[in-house]
Amino acid sequence: MLPNHNRILVATDLSQNSVRAFKHAVMMARRNQAQIYLLHVIPEIDAAMRAYISAMMIKGSLEKFESQHEEEARQEITRRLKIIAKEELADHPEDMQRITKIEVVLGHPVAKILQVADLYDIDVIVMGSHGKGLIKQAFLGSTTEKVLRKSKRPVFVVPLPEQE
């Protein structure tokens, strides 16, 4: 029996290649009558940087600043994701119905992508690649590469287009 992809998670960083990945996810969703879940992860501040910033601010003001601006950031990113979806689906507005959920979360991108995939029992994760050079990838790795290694679900990776 062939696998059925009924729930598709698109992990996006709002880059142009994430938009390309979204287009692939829409085509998959059309063919499978599937639901699309859009996810953007706002990375947490590094612990050392957080301690430094906190030390420079009045006690408790960092937490207050974060709580005030975190919700604003979520709303703005959600608004941008909706605009991208509407623009990309302008020729097929009926595909907007396939978008079941738009979620913006704070945390470690790889962990959050896998956590959300588990939460919604996702069948396939769709992501864009950033195609960093071999040296950068050897030292840093990419979110896409780490999701590929850690996921127990299929991951569909959309590479960067070739430069002409």
C-alpha cells in the first residue's frame, strides 16, 4: 500500500525558498486532499547572550520586554504567512481551505518542528534548504539537515534553485 500524506507540515523561515517549499506542499495537498499546517519557529536567544543582556538591564525588564514583544512578533509573522499564502494561491484561492493551522512558536527550531509534527500526527514535513557551503554545514549544520537526521517521518526538502 502506498503512503497517504493527509497532514503536511510546512516549516518556514519566511525566505524565498520557504515559499517554494510551500508551493510544493500545496501540490502535494491537492493530490492527496490533504491538510497543510504552517509553522514558523522564532529561535530563542542563546543562554550566554540572554545572561549578558539581562545583566545590562534593570532587574525584570528583560522578561517584561520579551513578553510584550513576543506576542507582537507572533502576530506579525502570522500576518506575513497569511499574505504569502494568499499571494501564492491567488490563482487557486480554494487551496486556502487546505491550510488548517498557522502556528508561530518560540524555541529551538529542530525540536519545535519535530514536536509539532508529533502533536498533529503529521505525515510529511516539507522544508526549504539553504544550501550553505560544505565547510559551514560541516561545522554548523542546518535546521533542515538536523530535521532530516532526527525525524521519524518523511521529510521533503526543496533545494535552492540553481543560479543562472
